[in-house]
Amino acid sequence: MAKKGDKRKIIGLVSEETGHRHYYTTKNTMNTPDKLRLRKYDPIARKHAWYSETKKSLGRNEVKK
């Protein structure tokens, strides 16, 4: 369970090329209020692509348009 006053939030990372969410990470919202944008490997496109931050609770693996 999360502690009271915990500043770290779970976020999902969505590929900008394929639109699939493969990676999850935690982020301290006090230190980095902006959205994360990381370059990670996309297994569907089989190359490195940019991943941007979304909410974790979308329910499906694909992002709604």
C-alpha cells in the first residue's frame, strides 16, 4: 500500500509510433511536474521510439483516440 503523503505516482509510457503502452514507471510529481518523454525500445516496431507519459488507469493496452 502507498504511504500517506507519497509523492510518487505510477505512470504508463505510450509509444508515439504504434500507440501501444509497454512500459510503466513511477515519477515524483513534485520534482518533475512536466510530462515525461523517453526514448525506449518498441517491440512492435522493432526499433527505438519516443514514449510519452499517460495515466496508468486506462484499462487497455492501447490508447484511446
